[in-house]
Amino acid sequence: MKQRRFVSVPRPVLILLGLAFAAQIAFAVIQPRPQARAELLPSPPSAAVLGAISLGDPIPLAQLTTLWLQAFDNQPGISIPFLELDYGKVEAWLQRILQLDPRGQYPLMMASQLYAQVPDEHKQRRMLAFVYREFMADPERRWPWLAHATIMAKHRLKDLPLALSYAKALSDHATGPGVPHWARQMQIFLHEDMGEYETARVLLGGLLASGSVTDPHEIHFLLERLNSLNGVEKSSHSSEN
Amino acid sequence: MLSKVLTIARFTLLEAIRTRLLWIVLVILALLFLASLFVQHISVTETVRMQIGFLAATARMAAVLVLSLHLAGSMVREFNDKGVDLLLSLALPRGGYYAGKFLGFAGIAIAIAVLTALTLLPLAPSQGLLLWGASLAMELILVSALTLFCVMTFAQIMPAISFVVAFYLLARSISAVRLLSTSQLLAPSDWTNRAVARLVDTLAWLLPDLDRFASTAWLVDQSGALSTLAANALQTLVYGALLLGAGLFDLYRKNL
């Protein structure tokens, strides 16, 4: 149906439309920007409730929930907002997201790279422990996050026994072909850092003898390390004598 | 002129009563109340809080859907029955007809908001409920103005309701979308991220700020304030005028 011309619209209607439009823009501009507030993060619903909400397709819900959770911690104007969050709730949300989408890596990335970076040792440890627990559920896919946690435990927390326990878990459980050797070798170097040369030497020798390392450069590097460990051990024995 | 406008508004209200709209609303509210009892029953802690939250959110969504469906159905029927042609053949400007219809639907919106608030009265008898009910009434008035505009533009139920639902959901979630778009994790110096954030901001300016309306927190945490309600009222006035202007613009250009 052909419409009538513009002139058929009375002038007051056009004025109302123009004024209302201008008022809406002005009203919207003067409104404060929405800001995420740490205390507003609620507890997550149960996995069953989330399953029902997802209408049988949990992955999109997991992804939306992840982005929503992320909006709580990355807003401009909040200096170190992660620190203000209730980490019990954060952890519960991350766990729910992983339950909805177990193959998704995003929650573990957030735990190890974002939430574990706060200047609060207790919160850092809590997030690393979360990564460790979740690693155990799927080591072949989740090893990068535990490897990161190992490095954090060593360099940030200066907790070598904790780093060693994570590295040992990596070595013992992440054994698939997709896991690089360096991840499984971390425990050897941690033993070395802790002065446990004998253990490091045995593990390194075992690794080389197993034949799992095939790259000539890597074998050469590891042999060099083994030789230096042998040297350190000999010198320590001679100093004891 | 005013008496004719009020007559149209009165007949719009009468139509809602005769088509048993209010009974339908009551039945839906009763069903939702029963469902909220189930939610309360399966909750381990904060049982009443959970019940109020569930009932308030679902009742608000149901009120929006029922109102917009009734409005779209009523207007399309009037178009098809040539009732609009008949009315406009009388000594009544198009603006008067539109204003009468809007007043009638606004009255229905207020009635639905009152019934919804009364459903929550046994659970949250507080000042927060008053604020929530008033804010819901304003939200529904905006929804009725929006649906009226959409029916004028599309003249069919399906596209009109699709637009209303999409618009409503976007207006309710636009603040969350703005938060997501300004993430510091997304390299804010990158021009594509800045452009997306700017686009979302512009979109937010064009939408009513519906996520500040009828917040469940007002019921469960008593966090509502008169100043928020005043801001809601101003938003309703401004955006309502914009939608009325747009609807009138379309109606005056329509060849009947």
C-alpha cells in the first residue's frame, strides 16, 4: 500500500517526534555508565537448574555464563576488581561452567591467568588448587593450565613443594601424545631447584632410557643436564668425604 | 475531542474485560504462584527469597507477553474488521484515535501491574513491593506504546510481536552488553574493539533503560528508592513520547 506524503503528518507530531528523540538521547547520555560491582556476584544455581535453563544445549549457556562472569572483573574504573570478588562464588561459577561444557578451556584460563593474578596469596592458592582439582578430571586437555599453575607456585608463591606436587601430577597423569615433554620434565628441574639432585638424576635418566624423547636436540640438552647433575652429585660426595 | 478520546479508551478497556484478558492474567499468575511454591519447596536455603525472585521475574515476563499479544490481536482485528476506517470517518483526527487507544492500553497495563503486585503481596509485603509495582506499571506502559507502534507499522501480529520481544530483550540486557563490550581483556586500543563498544553505546542511547525497571532486588533486598522510581518515570515519559510520536507519524502516513 502506498503511503501518504510527509506533508500529511501534522507539524505537532513531527515536533513531538523530534523533541522526544532529542530528549531520549540526552536522557541516555546523562545516565551513569553501567558498572560491575564485585558484591553483586551471586551464588550460582545448581547444575540441575542450569541444565534445565540450557534447554538441552549446555554449551551456549556455558559460553554466555563465562562472558557474564568475565564482566564482573574487567571493568574500567575498578583498579584490581578480582580482589574484591568472593572467590568462593567465583570458584563455584567456574566449576558450574566446566560442568556445562567440560571441553571448554575458558574457565581454567580465567582461573589461572586472571583470578590467580591478584596480590592475595590466599586467593592465588585457592585458584591454583581449583586448577589442580579440575586438571585431574581431564589431564590430557587441561595440562597447560596446571603447567602455568606450577610456574606460578614456583615463581610467584615461592612454594617449591607445591610446585613439585603440581609438576608430579603433570608427569603422572598427562601422559598422552599431545602433552609436550617439557611439561612432563618440569618435576625433574624442580627437584634440582630443591637440591634433590639424586631424585632429579634418577628421573632424568629414566626419562632418557624410556625412549619417549626422540628429538636429537632435546636428547642432547637432557644429556647435558644429566651430566651436570652427575657433576654436582660427585662434587657434593667429595666435599662430604 | 477529549471526550471522544476517553470514549475510545473506555471501549478499549471494555474489550479487554469482555475478551476475558484479566481472567487470563489471573490464571497465569495463579499458575506461576504454584510454580513458585515448587521452587520454594526444592530450595535448600533462602527459600522465600528464591520464591519471590522466581515469581517476580516470571510474572513480569508473562505480563509483558500477555499485554503485547492482547494489544496486537486487538489492533489487527480492528484493522481487519475495518473498525479503524469507521472510526476515522467520524469527526475525529487520527491523533485522537491513537491517543484514545494508547490510554486504553495504558489502563490495561496498569491493571495487569496491580494484579501482578497483589500476587506478590503475601510474600513481600513491603515498601519495595509498592515501588516494584509502580515501576512494573511504567514498564508495561512502555511495552504497550511499543506494541501499538509496531502494529501500526507492520499491521500483522507475527512481525509486530517478534519485534516487540526482540526489542524488549535487548532493552533489558543492553547494560550487560555494554559491560561486555568494554572489556579490558579485549585489547581496548584495538580499533575494532573500540568501534564495537561505540556501536553498542549508540544502540544503548536509542533504547529505554529497561533493566533499571522493576528490579527483583527491590523485593528481596529492599534496595529500591524513590529516586530510581523517579528516573523510571522520566524514562517512561521520554520514551513513551518518542514511541507515540513514531506511531502517530506512521498512522498519519497510512493510506486507509
